[in-house]
Amino acid sequence: MNIILAVFIFILGTIIGSFLNVIILRYNTGRGVTGRSACFSCGGAIKWFSLVPVLSFVAQRGKCKNCKSKISFQYPIVELMTGLLFLALFWKFGFGNLFFYFFISALLIIIAVYDFNHKIVPDGVVYLLILSALARLVYQYFVFGDMNATLSFLVGGIISMFLSALWLFSNGRWMGLGDAKLVLGLGWLLPPCQGASAFILSFWIGAVVGIILMLFQKTRMTSEIPFAPFLIAGFFIVLILDVNLLYLPSASCLIGFKL
């Protein structure tokens, strides 16, 4: 991997991550993404040199330059996470499909962080994800005649219906309906075996995190834990590392889609 190009991709990712923070914090608040950024505590406008991704947070020691109130760690975490994710996608795909995956990654980061903060999957963002995934499946099927697109459509739909049933029968206590919508889009973005693998892996990750929280933070079994971040983590692990938990030696498990 070209070092200079990799550094550029990482910096681009942190800049996009900074913009994603704006979307996450302003979503459903009535504020648009335009307009000057301001401190939540003192309301003072933030100068451009205090908006440099990651570096400004470190230079200001995580405090507002004006009122010295603490700045949320969400800002550098999302910026770093986006930069590293963009870098991993570039390592995996090169320039093939790269901008499509950048776009999908941006949507998924918004969903994961918003769900972590508010325990709800934002409808507008997840619907955009579903439409993007469906458009890709249609393109795969009609341009390349790829039957994996049909299988992915079915696998994503079946898993989504399973989560919808959990939501319905538990009256929303076991699973949120937003998670069923999210898994539909995620399932349509992966080959069939990998889609199923991502779903299984997300439950494993969620179980491990849930046990750790109960042991160290005394979280009760009835406590609500957002599931979207685990679904998205499973998706990226499978996408980037080609994880196949089903061990089926078929092309649908071993290769990704073209674009």
C-alpha cells in the first residue's frame, strides 16, 4: 500500500468523521448540517482551527477553548474510527467499489453512534442504506446476471423477518424494529453466506459485551443494550476479513459482488 496515499485516505476519513459527528448530533433536532459549530455549554462559536479532526481535541485537552467545559470523546472516537475504517476498506478493495463502501460506511457509522446514544435506529438513514443496497442488488442481477444477488435478497429478507418476529412477539423488549430494518440492508450488501455469518457474529459479539457489562458495571439482564453497533461490527469484520462461519465451499461465500 502506498504510504502517502494511505495517509491521505486516513486524513480524508477523519474529515468525513468530523462531518458525521455534526449529522449525528443534529439529527432530529430541527437543525440542519449547515451553520457554524458552537460549544454546547457556552454557545460560543468554534473557530476553524479548533475543528481540525483529532488534533484539536488533543491540543485543547478535551476542553472548550472558551469556557473550558469538557468536550465529548465522541468527537475524536468517531473521527479516528472513520479514518481507520476508510483505511481498512482501501486496503481491502483498492479503488474498486471504494467510494460506494465509503458512502455505506458513513451511513453505518451514523446509525451505530446514534443508536448507542439514543437506543434507536434513525429511520431516514437506515432507509437510505436499504435503498442503496437494493439498487446494488438490482445492478448486480441485471448487469452481471449474478444469482448471488437473488440469494442475498432472500437471506437478508429472512433474517430481517426473524428479527421482526422477535420484535413483534416480545412487544419490543427483545429486539427493536429498527434492527430488523438495518439487518435487511446489511444482508443485501454481502454475499449470502457472508450475510448469515455477519448476523451470527453480531450475536456473539453482543453476548460477550453483555456479559462483560453485567460483570463489571452491574448491568441487569433487563437493561436495554443497543444492538445496531454489534450488527454493524459483524458486518465490517466479515466484509474486510472475508469471514465465513458456515464453512460452505461455494462462490457465494468466497467472493464479493462486483460493482
